[in-house]
Amino acid sequence: MKRPGVRITDVAALAGVSAGTASKALNNTGQLSQETRSRVRRAAAQLGFTPDARGRALSSGRTYTVALLTTDSSGRFSIPIMRGVEDVLSAGELATVLCDTRDDPLREQSYLRTLVARGVDGIVVTGRRTEPRPPIDVPLPVVYALAASTNPADASVIVDDAAGAAATITHLQGLGCTRIAHITGPAHHRSAAERAEAVAAALCTEPLFGDWSERWGRQATDLVLREHPDAITCGSDQIARGVCDRLRELGRSVPDEIAVTGYDNWPVMALASRPPLTTVDLRLEDLGRRAASLLLEAIAGTPHHGVLELPAQLVTRESTLGA
Amino acid sequence: MKRPGVRITDVAALAGVSAGTASKALNNTGQLSQETRSRVRRAAAQLGFTPDARGRALSSGRTYTVALLTTDSSGRFSIPIMRGVEDVLSAGELATVLCDTRDDPLREQSYLRTLVARGVDGIVVTGRRTEPRPPIDVPLPVVYALAASTNPADASVIVDDAAGAAATITHLQGLGCTRIAHITGPAHHRSAAERAEAVAAALCTEPLFGDWSERWGRQATDLVLREHPDAITCGSDQIARGVCDRLRELGRSVPDEIAVTGYDNWPVMALASRPPLTTVDLRLEDLGRRAASLLLEAIAGTPHHGVLELPAQLVTRESTLGA
DNA sequence: GGCAATACCGCACACGTTTTCCGTGATTGA
DNA sequence: TCAATCACGGAAAACGTGTGCGGTATTGCC
């Protein structure tokens, strides 16, 4: 794939037309005869012509690039989202650049400056946590994913955490469980609070708040066992894995004696757990796809407003269903 | 931060010079009086001027963008590498775009086309595995990270896996261990084979090949215990975690009876393990930094050739040291 | 005071594409 | 048959910046 720098003028010359005409033929614009269009197309294909993005960007204003601005340095959430975003955008011949702010406001500002200077067509903003975040101030289309903007006029796409948590409860109750405990992360984390609220609303039970670790899952297990539960729903897969480990150590069978559910469907946790976890998949790729679609529409001139809640999906495995 | 589209002509007008002169002043080129330079700089600062990357790219040929091409969809390896790359490049005002090929050759080709069309200044190629990979065919500076190019004339930066594995052995021997077993992943994985070879060279012992899972770690533990080892080195943190779990189930104390080491220093495994794992950190950020430096030099016109092996670092934790 | 050298800056073009405007030839309707 | 309309394609400007070359003013030197 040598790049002899074939320009649109070369294509035009081969097709026997002017550069402007060649451009119109390749972009389906202007009024040209069908015969001319296909002749130019053939010439372009023959020469292996790929339009230079620099010239195109300068001329058309559009740069066919969108940025994914994330604070999630681990990539745990931003990678699946990015994959969804790319799915939609690459179909439209757009490129995606990933900018990791590492939770540093200065770095974020710096990124925004260069993104605007580069003339990206739009930005998807996402984060590690689900708490609403202050909007970014750029004269560009923006869509917030996972963490909504605090400005309700902005477009945001988030996961319906309450429904996800409720789904685990419904699932467990359908299995005949009646005494269901809830162990989750810090109360001041929105994701923990929202899931716990949904659980409490269904069960009238008191959630146990802690942190997101396996260790906390193990500790909390000892606490909730006093209530003789027949199921434990957890705010994350890490906690659930800790719960399973502790229950096994105590000789309590999962799911026969006690069913366990996680949250997030993080493969390294949910699948490595013994037994594998019934959990809630956040559908992050869907989230990314939806965010990208909204962004495309905003770029096209019809922006959306408000937050859109996408459903999560219950994934059942052996921690509630037996082997 | 409104963007009233301040162009270099605006800066030039405010400073009372021509656009060309303003450009030279801001880029430290041409011959200008110090007074003029600072006057232009003041004007630029006052107007909040940021040069438009599109025009700059078209004019200078350079786009001040490099791409990180990865096959590692999980982000487990590519994210730390990207962080290191960004560290170096953002200092030079370069942007990094992440392209995830998802191990699909077609997608890789498609990415390469658009990258060349966009005129990126260079490419860092990385992967999920350490096996050498076929080089990409682009008329651009390229550096391979983690997985070397099969073409020795290309520039590659990789981790010295053999030395990393040897370091665990030295560490264990220093602790007085003499009967050391080795459990690792598939023999046809270069990372497993290379580490196993280093271990075998030091111990004259037979490694156990399997897969990278915790389950295999648990299974293999039962096998190696017949040899009454006083230490087990593992080819990955996941395997090591499985080993620890199994040993605890069997009532064997780690590290008092048997010391255990992992490999990779993957936080969710190495820290969540009971006890936390002594392991080998791949220094992926260093890898990224080094790759970026080499790329910058190649872009500047002095390309390097051959593979550069960077040392890994032993991280000691309780799985070998006691509490 | 005149000449040459030097420092300094402006002019104009280049980069590759898109896009607006306009001209030409053909077609249709009266 | 003439005029009005339409389809088609070309010429040139525009996007914003970088840069080579030449011109001017200033300085230095004799």
C-alpha cells in the first residue's frame, strides 16, 4: 500500500473532468450525469484514491472526528462505551479519539482546548461514576454517557440502575426467596444509593453500605447471616464474589441455601466467582451506541435534550440457578 | 471559553503585523526582532488564540497526532501503555488517538487507511499478547510496543519477560525456598513459554502448562503438591490467585508453608488475592513512554531499529513475605 | 556622507479539498 | 423558430496556516 500521494486532481485528470467535478462525483453532491459520476468513481478506485482528511476538514469545516472524553483511567467502563460509540461512528466514516483526563480538571481543560482547535465534530463525555457531572463549556455538540450532565438541557444517556436492581429482586422472588439482604458500596456513591433505594422499596429492608471490595463482601456476609437470609443481592460483582467466598468458607451452599446476585457483569469477577454470578449487565455498548446516535443527530442539526435512561439486563448464572 | 473563531489574522492585526509575521513569531521561526515576537505573543494571549489544527496540518504536513493501534479490546494492557505514550506526547503538544482493531485484520486495514488519509505523524502498534506480529505496511514512522515486529529492521519495545521470571526465582531462593514449582498458561503462548524457560533454566524443573484461569491455578495446585514444594511461581496473577485459594482451602498457609508469586501486577487480581500477591510489574507505562520517545525521534528523522527490552519490576507483597 | 551589509518584515503562494457561482449547450414550450 | 428553462460541468474562491523570497530601513564602516 504505497501512498504516492494520489490527489483528487489526479483522479479528475484520469476521468477527464475538473477537480471540482470529481469532488462532487465522489460526494454525491451537485448535479452531474450518472455517467460522469461512475467514470470518476472508476478512476478513483483505479488509483486507490483516499481523500486527504486535512484538506477536507479545512474546506468543509467538518473533520469527521469525535472525541470520547473520559475520567475512567481503568477503562473498565469507557472501553465498552467506546466500542459502542465506534460501532455507530465508523459506519459513518467518523473516527473516534479517546481522551483520558485522569480526573484532572486541568488536563480536561487542556484536552478541550486542543479538541476545539482540532475542530472535532462533537464530544461524548463519560466517567467512572454515575453521579451527574458539571457540563463542559464548548461550542460543539456534546452528549453525556453514563454520568449525566447537571444541566437538564444537555443530552445525556444513562443506565436505569433502579430498574436493574429491581430486576434482581424480582428474579429472586420468582425463585421463592423471601428474606433478601442487600450489601453494597459507599452510601454517598450514586450508584450504590440508587440501587439500594430500589431494593429497599421492594423489600423494606436495610441495605448495608461499605465499599466496593471483596473484603467488604466477606465481612458483611457475617453481619447479614444473623438475619438468616435466603438471598443476598450485592451492589457490585466484587462484593458478590466476596460474599460467595465467605459463604463457601462457612459451608453454606450457593445457591441452594442462599442465592447471590452481583451487579455490573464484570467478566473477571462474575465468571471467576464460585459459582459464577447472576448479575446485571449495564449494556455499556448499547449506551455508547445510543450516545453516538444522539451525537450524530446533534451534529446534523437536530440536537436532543434531557436524560435518556436505558434498561440494564439481568444475566442469570449459577449463583441463583444451581448447576 | 467562547470560540469566536479567532484566527491568526486577528492576532496579526492587533499586533500590527502581517499574518505571516505572526506565524513566525508564534513558532519561533524566521528572523524577527524580539520586540515584535513578544508583541505578537501578547496579542495572541489577549485574544486567547489557538491555532487551527486543520490549517496547520494542511500547510505544514505535520498533524501533531499519533495513533495507538491495539488489538487489546479489554484495555488491560493498552490503557497503561497509552497513558505512558500520552505522558510523552502531550508534552510535545501531540494528541493520541486510540484505535481498537478487535483483532480483526479487516478493521486494522480500514484503520490504517484512514490514519494515513488523516496524515497522522506516526503510529504505535501494540497488542494483547507478546508474540511478534507481522509489521504494518504504511509510509509512516512506526514503533511496536509489547509485541515486537517480525521485521528486525523495525523499532520495537518489549518487556524482558525472562528477567522478570528470573527475578521471582531469585527472590524466592533468597527467602530460602528450594523446591519451587511453576504453573503457567498455554505452552504456545510466548509469554508463558518464555517465562517458563527462564524458570526451568534456574530450577531444572518441569513447568505445568494450562490456561490463564484461576480454575487452572486451583487444579494445578493439587498436582504440584505431590512434589511437596515450598514455593509456587505462577505465570499470571489469575493463576496465582487460584493457587492461593486452593491452598487456603487445603489449610496450607501462604507464605509460611508455601510462598506464591504471580505475574503482571494486575491490581484486581494481585491485591484482591488472599494474601496479596508478590508479582512482577510489567512497567507498561514505561513501555509506552519509551515507545513514544522512539516514535518522536523517528518522526524527527532519526529512526531507531531493532528491539529494545525493558526490565520488569518485582513487587513484593504478603504472598512471599508474611504479614 | 555614501556604500554595503544586515536585520527585519511583508507579500504571495502552497497545502488539498469543498463549494458557490456562472457559463454553455441542449431541451422544451409557445 | 425563438426564447425560456434546465442539466451539466468548469473556474475560482475559500478554509487557516506555514514559508521562501524579495524589498526596505537601519546600522556600521570607511
